[in-house]
Amino acid sequence: MSLIIVSIFTIIVTSLAIWISGDKFVQSAQKIGNALRISKSVRGATLDAVASSFPELTVSTIGLVLFHNFDVGIGTIVGSGLFNIIVIPAVSAFVAPIAFKVSKEVVYRDGLFYALTIIVFLASLFYLNEWGYLVGLGFIAFYLLYLFEIQRQTREFRKKHKLQRKTKTKIDKDILILLVSIIVITVAGYYLVKYVIILSKIMNVSSLVLSFIIIAVATSLSDTAVSVADARRGDVSGATSNAIGSNIFDILICLGLPILIAGLMGIKVVIENTYKSFVFGLLALSVVTIYLLAERMELTKPRAVILFLSYVGYIVYVVFFM
């Protein structure tokens, strides 16, 4: 009983540490993005997404490389993905001071590439029984294609807009905050993974399920903070592109990089059938979300409620029936 209490307490404390540090990380990343004259939608899909997804990268890498547990990575990435693509747009739609209209570039650029990312993810699960470093390289290479398109749009944006750069001192301060945040998130991520695995063994519950619910939500709070802040300022394109961009980064980098490292270290990643069910659920609900966004290029509050209820329904399904 005492170990259960210690585990729960540690999970709560480390989750709060990741949330607070992740928020600082994201704020600094946004300032650096503004100083580099990056457009809102591009910044949301890249810099904001990378910053807000760093906790997922840390947790996934620690789980696989240090604890040889791929359940943590899959559970966290799929759970975080569902939270990002469903809960974040739904919450953002309610707090936005204006109609939650989504730009075409977010739907057609980020949304379509995200759908392709999930299809690649699912195909890798179905056709390969074991993942090695080549799978990791493939995921990373696919993400570089996405960055290539983002970089092209950034150059076009800079030609049309001339923005003042931030002072060097200001950027240096933000870079220091980034480095400190990385250290805190890494340490907190280690103990979060460790005690989630311990708790799963004590409760005789799969670490995949606990990661899907507990770690995924803990690591997605910074994503939520970024998108909600964007939505409150009326930047609904930034709010949506951050959510979708985070998922692309989560799947291709937060899984690809740990798999690459594990493969080079000789750690085997065996694919289980349960993984396929989780990812298929992510694909199905992501298609629903993208459809609701693309149909009218607007997310109304009634539709936001539908999205939120679908998330709750899938959580119930995972906990009681999977």
C-alpha cells in the first residue's frame, strides 16, 4: 500500500513539474519564433509543436532506451495524439473570442500530412513484426519532408512581411530558459515513467493503458496551454496547427528517434496486436476531426462538444473493453 501511495504521489509531482517546465519551454520558443520572423501557422506547426512535444519525446526515449518498455512510448504518443487532435481544438473553440475558423493551409497542409503520417504509422505496425533502426530512420526522413514544405512557406512569408527582430539579449535569456526546462523535463520524465511502470505492475494493469491515460495527459498540458493561449488571442490557425503539428512530431520524431537509438543499441522493439487497435482508433477519430474542420473551415461549439464526447467515449472503451 505504501508503494502505491509513493507511486501516485511521484506521478502527480512529476506531472506538475513537466507541465510547468513545458509551459516555460513553450513561452520561450514562441518568443524565439517571433524573433526569427516565422508566420503564425508555420510557427504553430513547427517550433510550437516541437517545444510542446518535448515531454513526449523525453518520456518515449526514456521508456524504450532505459526501461526497454515500448508500451510507454506507444501509449503516450497515441494518448497524447488523441488529446491533441480532439480535446485541444474543442477547448480552443470555446475560449476563442471569435468564430473558430480554420485556414485552408492548416487543413490541407497539416491535416493531410497528419493523415498520411498515421497511415504510415499503421502500415508499419501491420506489415512489420519487429521495428529496428531503419523504421526510425524512415519516420525521421518523412518528417524532414514536412519540414521542407514548412521551410518553403517560411521563405515566402518573410518576403511579404518585414518584422523587427528581438534583441540578442532577449533571445539569449529565452535560450537559457529552454536549456533549464529541458533538464527539469528530462529528470521528471524519468521518474514519471519509472513509477507508472511500478504502478502498472502493482495494479496488474498494462503500462500501455496507464501511459495512454496518465502520461499522455501529463505531457499534453503544455500543448493545451499553447493552443488555448493562441485561441484567446484570436489566432485560431495557430491553435489548430500547433495541435496537428504536435501529433506529426509525436509520431515521426518522438517514436522515430527512440526507435533509431534503440535499434543502434541492439534493443528489440516487438510489435503487439494491441498497438494496432490503439493506432486504428487514433486514425478513425483523427479523420472525424479533420472532416469537421474541413467541411466548413470552422469548428462550432456544438461540434466541439461532439469531439469532446468522442474522446471520453474512447477512453471508456480503452479502460473497460480493451
